[in-house]
Amino acid sequence: MRAIGKAAVYLGLALVAALLVSSVLKVATGRNLQQLMQAGPGEALIAHAGLLLALVIIPTALSLLVWKDRFATSGWSGAGGGRLAALGAASGAGMMFAIVAILWVAGAWSGGAAVWSGGELARMVLLSVMLWVVQAAHEEGLHRGYAFVQLSRAISFWPAAALLSLWFMWGHVGQEGATPLSMVVAGLFALVLAWSLLRTGSLWFALGFHASWNFAQSFVFGLNNSGGRSANALMVSRIEGPSWLTGGSAGPEGSVLSLVAIAALVAVVHFGAPRRDVDRG
């Protein structure tokens, strides 16, 4: 019950912090979080940084301070974090490139490079990398960070992972272009990334995978990501073919190829990620 209470307090703190950060951003920029996310990459980065502060940094810091828990219980243990993040990043980007390559061979994908000046290209690459890293950090920290670690103490790991994966999947319900398969894929990815926390002891692999998957999907190829498409991408992609293969309006996450990617992700975590159980306090 104490662990459940800790998880509940964390989520309550996150909600309050999100409301406060949203109000501050509204006053400072004249736009709410949703408007900032849709205004451009620079504004979207500000919005996601605000969410990282509100949903992860503030509630995690306060929870650790109040409950006097070890930092490792936050999910952000630094031991081997760089290597894990690099492995996750290589896996996420590699799988997205493989999906596009298969679609190209099947005649379902074609595309070309967008026209960018050198300076603007460098700026957009930097902004996009920062955007997707920050976005992945606040989603991983909220769904698989301190609150998840406490819930897993209370009801054991796999039931907690299943509940949090359903929550993550529910977050994709109602998104523009979402399909039943894309929501199932989101839930399965969440389950495997939760397992990566159990196996490696931290969220760094999950962060690397999550960020690079979205970066390759949205910025490199300009594909639909959960139904939305970035107006700023390295390539202009054209997709034709059956939705079971291409993902249709949901993008690659609505394709059966993502199920293959999930199986490949399981193999990477099992065979490639070093074993170090998560510290649950």
C-alpha cells in the first residue's frame, strides 16, 4: 500500500506541475501546450521541455526527497546509460530504416530529398534530435519511471507492465489517423520497453529506442507518426499500397511490419542488452 501511495502521489504531483507549467507557458508565449506543439519545431521543443519538467523532473525530485528513496528507483540510473542509449538509438533507427526498405522493395514507398539550405538543414537536424529526445524522455519517465517502479513493487512487475502498457495504448486512442493495429503496436512496444527497464535496470535503452524511432519516422522520412505528419522533414515520402502493409493513416506503426520490429526488439533486449535488474527500493 505504501508503494501504491507513492505512485499515486507522484501522478498527483505530475498533474499539478503540468497545470502550473502550462499556465506559465501560456503567459510567457501566449500559446497553450497544444498550440506550441503545432507551431513549429522550436515551439514544440519548448512544449515538450515543459512536459519533461512537469511530468518527470519535478515529481521525481520531490518523490525522492520526500520518501528518501534511492535515485535508482527513478528508473534513471546512470550506470552504463550512454551505452544503453546508443544501443537503443541504433535499434530504433535501424528498424525504421528496415521497414522503409521493405516498403520500397514492395513498391509501396517512394520519395526524394527535401530542399534545404546548409544552415537551415543543420538547424532542423539539431532541433529535431533535441525534440524527439525530450519527447521520449517525458513519455518514458511518466509511463515507466518512478511511478511504474513503485507500482511494480506493489503488484509485481508484469501486472504493472501490463497496466502501464494499456495506459500508454489508451493515450493513442482518438489520435488523428490511429487504427486498432497502431494502438496494439503502441501497447506492445510499451510492454517490451518496460521489460528493457527490468532487464537493464534503467530507462536509457528505452529512451534511445523511442527517440530514434520517432526521429527516423517523422524527421528523416517524413512519415505519419500516430496519424500526424511533420511539415519539416529531410525527405518527402509517398506511400501506396494496402494499409496492412503501409499502415495507412497511422503510418508505419499501423503496419504488420511493426509487429516484426517488436519481435526484433525483443531479441535485441534479450541478447544485446546487459543484464542489471532495476532497483525497486
